Amino acid sequence: MKQISILGCGWLGFPLAKQLIQKGYSIKGSTTTETKLELLQSEGIKPFLISLKANDIPRENADFLENSEILIINIPPGLRGNSEENFVAKMENFIPFIEKSSVKKVIFVSSTSVYADKNQIVTEERMPNPETESGKQLLITENLFLNNSNFQTTILRFGGLIGEDRHPIKFLSGRNNIENPEAPINLIHQLDCIKIIQKIIEKEVWNTVFNAVAPFHPTRKRYYTEKALELNLLPPQFNENQASVGKTVSSNKLITVLNYEFKKLG
């Protein structure tokens, strides 16, 4: 039975782990919350309490990676509203453990925030030029993994994450003066995230970068207005006085290479 370690069994990692177990994999999963250890174990996931730090090395790292061939890294940079976080340093501390372990293949979950909002269609061939601190640190981290010859890495640049229990309209509902009404949306459903990761593992597609965004790009104004009405929520009001900036993220490479058809479009 092939073993996989998932660093970050949260909103995406937890259902991913359960799905991979159903597919016959043995799963080690990490959480930063001690009370979640019992939940992970109850689902057949071997649980580990790991919180990566820029200046500290958790002793559990080696045990977490032991006997795993594949590592999935799915932890957010944690930089929103916290400029003192150093995601790059956390990964630099963690990578030597991967190098010394049995792990030969890594899936690193990144973000389309590595691309700037320049009102362009962006593919994996376009040179990333992040504007946010989160995007900048993610791009540096992507390159740390891609340039490491001790293992093979595939980078997944996910768009905005949505799911049955998670949708930005619940935050935007009733708000005023929302910017960029004409910018296109770039979202991906939790179900597609899980199935794409499964496909990469099944097809053994390594040493590459994929944009992962549903091929559905209506404007923010149209999409969020329609979604609010669909859910019986108060539609947000948009600022029409300033030019909209955004980007359209293309997932054509992923669709072609993985022969993937998106299941959810918003």
C-alpha cells in the first residue's frame, strides 16, 4: 500500500486524505490543532501535530515523512494581516527533512496570486510577477522545490477556493463599494482540487506547474450578483467609478495534460 503524507489536513487536506484512503493509500496527516488529532485518527489518518516555524524545527518532521513516497504540502502562507510571518523560512527549515526522507515526489499547493492583475490572460508560460507579499513568498517557495534535485515537484496554482460550505458571496453579501466589478473571476471548487491532485498522482505527472482554475470567467459583478440572488442573499454593490483590474487564469495546460474535465464551475 503506497503511503502519502499530507502537510495540512484542513479544509482541503482533510477531505483529500479521506478520498485517498478510499483509493487504497495509507495516509499520514498533519494539523496544528491538538483537538483535531482524534478526528484525523477516527478517519483512518495517522495524525501528527506539526506547526512549522521560521526559527524552530518540530521533532515530528522525520516521523511524519518516514516511509512516504509522496508528500502533499497544503498550508497557507498565513501572511494576510501578519507581515512578520516568513513562509519561505518555514519551508527552508522543512526541506532538509524531505531530502533525508523516503519522499521522492512532492505536490506543492500554491496560488494564482503569483500572477499580477494586469488585465491579461495568464498561462504557465507567463513569467509570474506577484504584487502581494503572500504571492512573492509563494513564488520563492515554488522555486525552492522545483530547483531541488532530491525529489520531483509539481506545483498547483489554485484560484479562489470555494465549496459547499465556503463561498465569497457570503462575505460580500450586502457590502458596498466593492472594487473591480468588470474583473473576471478565477475560482475552483474543493471537489475539483481533490480530483486534480488524484489525477496527478495516478498519472505520475511530475516536474511541472499547473494553473488550476475552472474555465468559467464571468465578471465579478455578474457572478456575485447572480450567486447572491440564487442563495437569497443581499447582492453586493460595486464601485463603477474606477477602472477594473484583474486577470483571466487559463487552465488549458492542466485540462490537456491530465485530460481533466472540471466538475464544478461555481
